[in-house]
Amino acid sequence: MLTIAPKDTPLKDLHQYLLGAVAPRPICFASTIDENGNPNLSPFSFFNIFGSNPPIAIFSPARSGRTKQTKHTHQNVLQVPEVVINVVNYNMVQQASVASGEYDKEVNEFVKSGFTPIKSKIVRPYRVKESPVQMECEVLGVKETGDEGGAGNLIICEILLIHINEDVLNEEKRIDPNKIDLVGRMMGNWYCRASGSALFEVVQPGHHLGIGIDSMPLSIKASKVLTGNNLGQLASITVLPDMQGYVSSEKFSDEESLHKAAKQLLDNGKIEDAWKLLLANSK
């Protein structure tokens, strides 16, 4: 295993290791204005939601690793502490990338990237019409983590108003991941698309505590067929299934064959059926 110490690693290499390991990252397409009302639009992938009561988002326009200079977005929010966070989906990702260019401060990235600015309801920066979700935010503070190249500038925002294109909602008025078709930032030039076959569900336990892997028979825990994901599925069940009256229609000559059959059930999401098969045929 490669082990590196950040302080002993060239910044260029460290940056790529971090971006490769912590991914995919959501994209904050940040719209700001300066004290003279000049707009700026730029995407940042050091971004996430950090609470819902109050609703808090944080993103970081880090200092340039090459020049150590701060981004125009950072400079703007110090002058006008407001921002619109627009999410980026697949249909707009190439245009959003255009806005990431290091243009001079007087250049309007709305014009360069071809996006449509629309007035916000509460804050002064413009929204991006093409974005499926636009969040008007007040900047609560900026936490600067250093003055060297690559240092972060955490812009802490309270979300005041959220605009959602109804085309991305399902019948329950919730955002449908396939309809919104978001993208995530990887390292280098790589992105990923969060829709279609890339999506999968993992049922969250909440207060319904599973039995845990430690409660499984050793033969299952030590299986050479069942993966860690499969064991996690088996461990998520709250109680073992009632085996009364259950008779397995299949007979297995060895444990490997049994576990392969159970794995097929698990891969199809049939956790209780897999447990019954395992319990009925384990020796």
C-alpha cells in the first residue's frame, strides 16, 4: 500500500491524490457579484450540504496552486455576502466547464458560457436559468485555511430560497435522480453521471438495527464466494426469517455451490430468500 505524508508530497501530486480519492463530488455552480454589480459565474467541486435546520451549504474556491491568488468568487462574497448555488446536470456540464476558465475579472462568464441569467427573488446575484435547482444564499462567513497555493476558503452559506424545475420531480414532488441527471466531479478531466444504471439503492437501517455480521455463522462470514456487500445485505436483516414449514427445493453438493446460489438471490435484492436458502442447507 502506498503511504504518503501530505507535508512531504509535492502540492501537484497531493492535489491529484485527494481529488482521486474523494470523489465523486457535487458541483456548486456559484453566481456572485462584486460591489459594482459585475456578475461572476464559476463551478467548484469542493462543495456539500452541512445541515438542514438551518439549511447550510459550504463550498471552497481554493487559492490557485500556481499563483496563490484567490478566486474572483471569493473576492466577491467578501464585498457582497450573497451567492446563488446552481446545481449542474448532464445537459449543462460542458457549458459549465467553459465558465471555469481563468478569465479576467471584468469578463462576464454568463456571456462566455452562454447561460441565461435570471433575477433572484431575495439576493443580488443572478440565477442560472438552465440549472434544474437554484439556491439563493446568504453568506454567513468565510473561513480561510491558509495563504499558500491550494489553501481553502470555506464559504459558509445559509440557503434562503430554493427554486426547483418541476420537470425533475416525481409524482410525490420529490427530486427524481434519473430526471435531474446530476453529474459529479472526479479527478483531472473526469466526471461521472448519476443516473440510469449508475444508480443503486442501499437501504439505510436507521433505528431498525440489523443483526450484524458478528451474529452470522462462521461458514457464512468466511465465505470465499459472498462479497463484503453480500455480507452487509445479510447483516441488515433485523431478525432471521421464520423457517417453520420452509423446505429448500434445491440440494447442494458443497458449500461453494450453496453460496453461489445465495449470492445470486442477494444480487437480485432477495435477502430473506437468501437467508432461508443458507439456513436450510448449512451443515
